[in-house]
Amino acid sequence: MNTGISLISSPVNRGLARPSSRSHLDPARAQSDAGCALLDQLKIPAAIDQFRQALRLQSDLPEARMNLALALLTLGEFEGGWRHFEYPRSGPPRHAGRVWGGEDLTGKDRNEGDANR
């Protein structure tokens, strides 16, 4: 089983790859929506092209960036995929804890050092 395809087709992530009802008003959203349609058909390289075009038109379109990240990760393009996935997002943080910095977690309590708990 290709776990990358599972990422895109999982019920959790399917909400990311959904067309916007406002795409007829916005060329960048239209490109992003075209990428979503291609993802639904598992035409991942073509979807990547559409998401990149959307970001050329509007670099702060979060759904295009996240869908691009997932598509790149699916194809094993980890450097580019993680770069887009971790791209700074506006708005409130998506989690309450600290972001893991790669340090060794052996023997540490999962809540250790989390000031929010």
C-alpha cells in the first residue's frame, strides 16, 4: 500500500482538497480548485502544477500551500513537502504545546516542559 496515496485519500485529509465556492471570483482559488480536482483523480504531478500556479497568483493561499505540501509528500519529495507544510500560517496556533525540535525524547514525560498544561 502506498502510504502517500492514503494520506491524500484519508477522510481526515479529504477536507483539505475540496473546491471553494468562491473560486469563480478568484483566479488563484480557481487554480487551487483545479489542483483539488486532479488530486481526487490521483493525478498528483498535474495537481502540483496547479497548486504552484495558484501560489504564484496568491502566495498567501493556505489551502493551496497545504495541498501542495501533501501532494509533494505523497510523491516522496520530502524537502519541498515539509517546507510548504511548515510554512508560517496566519491565525491562531493549531496546537497548544511546543513544536518538537528534534531533541531526544527518551525517558521524557509527554507533558514535560509544556507550560500550557
